[in-house]
Amino acid sequence: MYKAAIITMITGALMGLVYMSLDSSKDRPCLKIIQACEQAGLVRGNTPEERAQFFAQCLQPLMETGRIGDIVIDEKSAKACQRRISRRRNG
């Protein structure tokens, strides 16, 4: 149980770091998706865990399918954001 909690905390922290950097550069392919999630009422949050939850509930599904309920993102934006996240994770 303790090990699972540590892994969850570390994963949340890492996702939070990746997420925080998504909209901090000049080219901002994920910003459109982040804004769509926020306009739909989802909140980014301040902690790494909250940001990881935001990523898992909205950002990631939108990048994969282009749609969650009434939120629709064009394929070009979704793919650009996926590439950006992939580059951030892989250095």
C-alpha cells in the first residue's frame, strides 16, 4: 500500500512537471486543448496530483480521440500537442 502511494505521488509529480511546461513556450500547441478543458469546467489545480488528474481526465483523452462530450479538438492541434508532450518526456 505504501509503495503504491509513493508511485502515485511520483507519477503525479512528473505529470505535473510535464503539464506545467506545456503552455510555457513560444509555440503552444497544447494551449488550445487546455483552454477547451477549462472552458468545459475542468480545473487544472495547483498540486502535481491535481494537474495529473486534469491531464488524465481531459488533456490526454482529447489528444487521443479529439473529443470528450461536447469538447472537440481538431486533429492537427491534437497531434501537435502529442508531439510536444513526447519531446518533453524524452528530453
